[in-house]
Amino acid sequence: VLLRMYNWDDITPIPQNDGPNPVVPISYTADYTKYMDIFRAVIRQGELSERVLSLTSDILDINAANYTVWQYRRQCLFHLHSDLDTELDYIDIFAEENPKNYQIWYHRRAVTLSHHNW
């Protein structure tokens, strides 16, 4: 798990707030809950770094349909001037396993368009 590769001690996780009486609470795995709590915190701080890029990979491995994670991943990629060919290879892995996942295809389109303008 990539989350262990980085020190997150400087981040105060932000738990999901479904209010006092959620109608249909979703039962997330412990890992997904931990990752998303950290993810909410880094978004609040506006951190765009390699460790956040790795965090998005961890989250997408669990839930490839999380649009917000794909969107923030794009922000990290563009901010870091990451190798977009490598990102396209990464996306292909998800696209093969999730051909009807529109978040993946939207991300691929955005990366491809940016790649041509890079």
C-alpha cells in the first residue's frame, strides 16, 4: 500500500460528515475511510505533491469511480508536470477493467487534450 511510503503526520485527517442521522450510511472499508480522511485534508490544504498523487492511486485502486479523486489527480499531474504518457498507461489499466466507468474516460480525455498542448 503506497500510503505507508509517505509520512502523513503533518496532516490532520478530516472524517466524512454524513450528519447526525444519515438515511443510508455507506459501509466503507477501513483503508478507504483512512485514505479519504487524509484526502479531504490535503484538498483543504491545497497540497499538490507526489505523495498526494500516490494517495489518489491508493484510493482509485479501491474505488475507480470517484470523480473527485480523478479530478484532483489531474491537478497534481499538471502542477507537477508529470509524464502524461505514463499517466495514459496508468489509465489504460483501469479502462480495461472498468470499460463503462465514465470518470476514467473523462480523465483520459482531459489528460490527452492537455498532453497535446504540453
